[in-house]
Amino acid sequence: MKIHEVERMTGITSRNIRFYEKQGLLSPVRSKENKYREFSDEDIRKLKEIKLLRRFGVGLTDIKSIQDGDMTLSECMEMYLRYFTEQKKDLEKTIELCEHIKEKESSLQAIDTDYYLDEIESAEEKGTKFVDIAKDFITKARSVLPAYAKLFFEPVEPIMNPFDFMKELEKWAEKEKKEITFVKVGMCTTILLDGKRYICVLEMPRVLHFPFSIFYAAKYNFGYRWVYLYEDFSAEW
């Protein structure tokens, strides 16, 4: 089968298929006559496996580890399940405090900030994670950033963890027909985009429909409002 047939069968774009091949996740044979890729049923199976795991946010490195036998599927799922369970716990506490503020507080000026900051600190001591503001200086106002950022876009879905960030960057790169490789994954992610290195920065949402709202546009979920890409000219790499 040719790559465009595989694209129709799997729902995976040809650019992503080539990218997965470059990452060593599949190895279609090359036709002796014209050197075109010839995909087998085994390649289709592998692509569907990759698609399934990626839909859960499993990283390409982890998928390769499973393929190579360095990690079992069960071990991988256990690792991601732990991560998602921690995220769920963090969100439950965040939701609890947000609901409390919504029901009990009349205005930002009247809010007992010490009480809520103490609640956050107490929860963090027990392992709950809230937004780390230590690097807020990196994020600039939306009205300023586009003048300096090389590229920027609005996420389709709320970004709540590094996996969400990866997925939104991948979707955007696919839409823009750009080849993306992740160098460092996190809430401040470093990527290679068509061979150029970028640092990806998130901006918190602005007020949208409701006073003091931190809800994501029209979806009413926590999330970041914009993603900005700065060229990284660091000599380290």
C-alpha cells in the first residue's frame, strides 16, 4: 500500500506517518523500482497502535520503549494512570476552592486572600499541585507578545498539563503543515519546527464573558488562552 492509502485507512496524515518513520516507530519497505514506501498490514497495525496510545497522550519515546521491549504496555499505562490520577486530585482541590470563592465571595476586593493562600499552601504540603507562578515574568501581555514572538496561535482545547500542550502543538503543526519534534516537554516546551528551535510559552486566559472569569473561551474549562513561539538562539544545542 502507498502512503496516501494508509492515510485514508488510519486517519493519520502522511506527514505524521513520515515523522513516525523518522522516529523509528515503523519501517516500511522501499520499492526497488521507484523507492516509494510500501506499507504492509503490519505497518497498518503499528500505526493504529501509535494512534491509540497518542490519543491517551503517551509520548513517542514511551511508545518506542514498548515496541523495543524496554517497557511493557501495562507499565506504561500504570505510569500515565498515576500521572492522570495526580492531575485529577489537583483539579478536584482547585475546583473545590473555585466553587467556594464563587459561592462565598462577593468581589475580588473583599476576598480573604490569606485564607485561600493558606488553603493552597496546606494542600501543596499534602502533595497537591497548583499553578507555579515563579516564571510569570516570562509571560507578557497578549497585546505585546505578538510583536516579539515569531509565531503564536490559540489552542483548540484547554491546556491543563504537558501532554495537552504536546497535543495542541502537534495539531497546530499539522494544520500549518510543519514538521515538529519535541526537545523538552513541559509547561514551557522546547521544540524543533521545520528544523528551527523554538521555546513555546503559554499565556493565561483573559477576561472573556464573565467578570473575573478564568474560563477558557466558550468551553468553560480551565486552560491557557494563547501559545507563543520564540526562536531559541541558545548556544547550548
